[in-house]
Amino acid sequence: MKRLIKIITALAILCYVGCAPQSGVEQESGSRTLSHIDRRAERLKRKILNAPTSVKPSGVIYYLSADGDDANDGLSPQTPLRSIAKLNTLELKPSDGVMFRRGDVWRGKITTRKCVTYSAYGRGAKPRIYGSPCDAAVEGEWIATATPNVYMYSLELSDDVGTLVFNHGEQNAIKILKVYHTDGTTTNVYTGEPFAGGCDLKRDLDFFHDYRDEKRLYLCSTEGNPSERFESIELLTRGNIINATDNVHIDNLCLMYGGSHGIGSGTTKSLRVTNCEIGWIGGSMLLPAPPEGGRDARYGNGIEIYGGCDEFVVDNCYIYQCYDAGITNQNQDDVSDSSRTMRNVSFTNNLVERCEMSIEYYLGAQMKPTESIIENFLIEGNILRLAGYGWGDQHPEPAWAAHIKSWWMHQNEAYNFTIRRNIFDRSDANVINIVAADAKRLPQMEQNTYVQYLGGDGGRIGQPWADYKFDEQFPAAVEQALGEKGGKYIFITR
């Protein structure tokens, strides 16, 4: 208790995000703290959403607008192209650029070309690129089935749907998966009740997508036909909104409603993502249920490199409502070359909210030590909020949430790895999950702020790792296990 009093006293003087709760004024202090973080997050969000375009490709620049024409040459704002389909056919060369007009909306998925910049021109809001193939409140019909309150969408959808987003984020649907049993029966992943398909939907806004056979989407809507109930219905279909390759810079785009990743890449040399907005991502099928039984595995990250990298930069981005992680560099393949080494990774000045994991990293392959490393890794100046409080709470697996998630991979060999000056604001599970096979490979922690409900989960940390509650023991544990210097700890009462 003496240590907690010392922490509160220090915070009253030093903490730039508010005061720690004290006996008798805990709720009031917690409210002031969260209000202060709200204001800081809102300022950062405005800065990101209003960021100007400063990139200047030195090669040929192609322009796209919603009222353009694919018969145009696309070489000026006066003769823009129209479609992403046309963009994907262009023979872009290194140093070329692709500029989308601000304020416009496209639907589709982009395949980038090496050494090309993708950004925005004009005035207004960032250009929006939706992975959703259509607004299902406007296109197609919702047909009443023989089961009360269950509707079938009239258009075939062969790409697995991760979720449905209603009225631009006011609500979202819950995906019901079948659990396959060895006796041939199937049950609802959440309730354990028998579940054969759309006819067994019962709860409002539960949905089932039979992407294997019928290619049909079923939705339970207890308040009438979905197209009459909602102004918009976006379908998060499987596939990355942007498939990235080497030496690509993605700047000032808004990417939304994709069932896999907002931006996804395998082993890549130089991927830079700046000033982007990325939201409502993931939930589609990653792996089908194994033959011995079980369920499909789902996935979906805001920005992901799966494999090795040399220069991976995410700066000044607003990322929210991702099924899995907001930002991640990861790999667990068992390979025998150096293609999975991760060097020069930098995640800075981002606002990440309501993702299951804010930032996730791991390198779990069993390779030669010199070929299985993370080197020069910086996580700095980010505001990471409400891990596990978004729609990713559909995860059947409990306690996945964390602001920094390393999992329990045995490798995670890291050199020059620093995590500093970040705000970790509440998590539905761990505030941080940072472990490694060797204590020398843990990051250097400096001046981070930890905010969590008193008595909630603090984190899984250290080597050997241990689990800690967010209580008076947590600051000492972080300082001892991770070497945190100048950390601030905010205890919030419910």
C-alpha cells in the first residue's frame, strides 16, 4: 500500500494524462484522467484526418476520381481514370504515383506495384476505398425465409464475409460459426446448441454465411427487413483492401470494410504507411475447420507484414475496429533462410482504438539465431485505447486482448527494441503482453503510461513470464521485468 501511495503522489505532480485515484475521490479522478486522454486522442485524430498530402512522386502520376472515365489517360486531374479495376491493369513503373481524389469513394481491392506511391489529391476528406463489394441495403434484396426473422441476401457471395456493418458503424453483426464434431453433427460456436445453417439463427443481428456451398448470406433481424431497417449495410468480404509489395508508400487514404487486412503483405522490403485511416477490418475465414473437427479460424489486421521486412513504417495513422490487431509484424513459419528477419520497424504517433490487439509482434520460427531476429524496432508516441472493446470481442477465445502482444513465441529475439512514451489506455484483458525466450531480448521500456481498472488484468510480462493484476504490485513488476523507466500508472475505479 505504501508503494501505491508513492505512485499516486508522483502522478499528482508529474502525470500529463491526469491524476491517479485516491481514497474517497477515486471515481472523480478516474473521470478526469479519461477525459484528458479523450481530448488528447481527439486532437491526434483530427491531426491525422486533416493531414495534407506532401508526397511528390518523381515519375508519372495517374489520377483517379469517382466521376472519371477509364477511357481517359489519367495523367491529369482533368482527365482522371475512374475504377480500381483499371488501376490494377496499369503498367506502373518505379517512382510513379497514383492519386485518388479526396472526398470520393471506391469499392474494390488494390494490388500495388513496386516502388510506387499511392496517395490523395484535391481538398476535403481522405479518399475512401471500401473492400465491401456493395451497400447491401441498396443493392440486392433481403428475402424473408420460412424461419421467422431470418432473411437471405439475394446476391451470391463467394468470398467469406467477416461481419456486416450497419449505418457506417452504429452496429455490427455477429458471425455464427459451425463447430464440426466427429459424429457429423454441428453446433453453434457460442451457445453449443445444434446449428445447421441460416435456419437456426435466433438472436437479432446474428448472421451465417454459407460460403462453401450455397454462397448465401443469412441474417436474423427481429425489427423487419434489413434494407428497410438500415440506411447502409457494408459486407466485409475476404481479401486485403491493399496488397502491398516492395518499396511502396501508402499515404492519406481511408481504407474500410475489408474482411482480411486493410493493408497486407508477405516478406517485404520497405513498406511505409502514413496519414491513413483504417477501420472496420477483418473477421473472415483464415483456415477452414480441420478434418478431425473444430471450427474455422478467423483473422484480420489493420496493417500486417507476415514474413521478413527491412523498413516497415507506420506513422500518424488512425486505426480502429479491427478483428485482430491494428498493426502487426509477424511470422511463425519454419524456414531455413534469412527471409524472415525483421529490421528497421517503426510504429509512431498512431491512434489505435477498439482493436482486439493494438500492436502485435512475434517471430516464432525455429531457425538459426542469426536468421530469426527482430532488429531496430521502435514503438513510440502512440495512443492505444480500449483493446478488446471493439467488435473483435466476437473472438471465441477469451483473454486475447492487449495493447502490446508478443504471444509466447520462443524466439522473439530482439536487438535495439524500444517502447517509449506511449499511452496504454485500458484493455479487456492484458494491458501489455511482452515475453521472450531470453530476458536480454525484451524491449527497453521508457516513460509509458498505463491506464487500467483497479484489479483488472495488468499483463503477462518478463522472462520467465508471469501474469499480474493491475494493482499496487503491477508498477514494480513492470519495472523489474521490463526495466520501465519513468512509467506512469493510472488506477481507474469502475
